[in-house]
Amino acid sequence: MWTVYPMGATIYYSLCRYDIVSPPRFAGLRNFIYMLHDDKLRIVIGNTLYFVLLGVPAGLIVAWCLANLLNPQIRFRSVFRMIFFIPTIVPVVVSASVWEWVYAPIYGLINSTLTALGVGSIPWLSSPALAKISLIICHCWAQGAAIVIFLAALQDVPASLYDAALVDGAGRWQRFWHVTIPMCTSSILFVFLTSLIGMFQYFTFGWLLTQGRPNMSTEFYGLYLYRNGFRYFKMGYASALALLLFLIIVGFTLLIFRTSARWVYYGGEAE
């Protein structure tokens, strides 16, 4: 009911002209042919790929580095872990409101500080060149769930491997590169895949902060799909867009799984 029917309905509506109000009318492949001539879709796909290719690695690296900093026995470790996890449990609307104030052009936290230092304000969300970067920074900030997963993986690395590497004369960096990272690659793969899928479907934060502005520089696939379905009432075309997004995500997922055998280590054997 909740999985098979929506997927079947999406495929059916993608072959129809459907405005929600009137009954769907079969249109064949017209929605998919229209995609080939949709100039806005090209911009949207470019924005989304830029966001995914830069945002996914950036978020993963930030989460990995913070997890490694929070893994040793340091003072107030539990407090720091709680602080970094808070963005995950704060409602997205609240987080977006906070970041809107942080990025505000005049009285925002960053620009007011820069102005006081004599540097001048930065158009974080109003510049087409900086808007996507600003949203990627927000994405990197909310990595609490990934940090928890990495912490669990780091604590699961057998201490005997570190002892054996130390006996063999391996330094700190060598132990990190040849022991820590290989033993955590399965968790890295999981976080990478879930982040990739989430970024392709990115919607809420971008809608609340920019709504695709300025000049469509933050018009991501999820926003464009929403506009066609619920603003322009082109539900047939929106269903075709959803189907295309599904195929893109499946393609990237299969590609990652096919290449993961070269670098992912599963409990004693690489697969």
C-alpha cells in the first residue's frame, strides 16, 4: 500500500497529463520528451550535481574529522558529543531560522562581526556564486547522525590491531591510515550512500532559506519537482521528474556498490 502503489501511480501519471483536479489523460512519452527541451531542468540538474558532488564529500569529511576528535578520552567528551548532535534533533524550521539570522546581510551574526572588523559584509544567500556554498555549510553543520555512526565504528576497531601496528613500528599517521580507516570503511560507505540519496532529494532547508533564489542558483531537483507538481499543477510532468530522479539515484547507488569492492573492508575480507 505504502510502497508499491505510489511507485506504480508515479509511473502511470508520468505517462499522463494530470493537473490533480481533472482526471488523468494518457499522453504517452510526452512528459519525457518535454524534459529534453526543458531549459530550466538543465539548470536544475547542474545545480543538484554541483550540490551533491561538493556537499556529500564535505559533510562526510567534517563528520569523520569530528568523530575522530570526539573518540579519545578527553575532558567533557560527553558534553561535546551532545553539542555536536543537537543540530540533528532540532526541527529543520528552527535551524533554518537560525541560519537565516546568521547569514542576514546587515544584522546577521557573521556580517555584523565582519563589519565591526572593517572587512565588510558578504552576500551569503543573495549571491549566485555563494548561495550553494552557504547551504553546503549548513549541511556540514548538521552531521550529528553521521558523527554517531562514525563514533560507533571507531570504538569497534580492535585494540589488538593498533598494538600489532605499534609493535611493527607504525607511527600515529600510519596507524590511522592503515588500521583506522580500513576498519571503518563499511560505515563510511553507509554514510556516503545515505548522504548521497538525501542530497539528491534535498528540499526543506533550501526551500526555507532561498526558495531557489537568486537567479535559480539554488533551484535544486526537489524544489523544481515540487513547483511543477504543487505550484503549476503539472502532476504528470512532476511524476516523470520523480521517476527520472529515482533512476539517477539508482544509477549512482549501483555505481558506488560496484566500485566499493576495491576499498570497503568487511570483517576480515574485502567485498
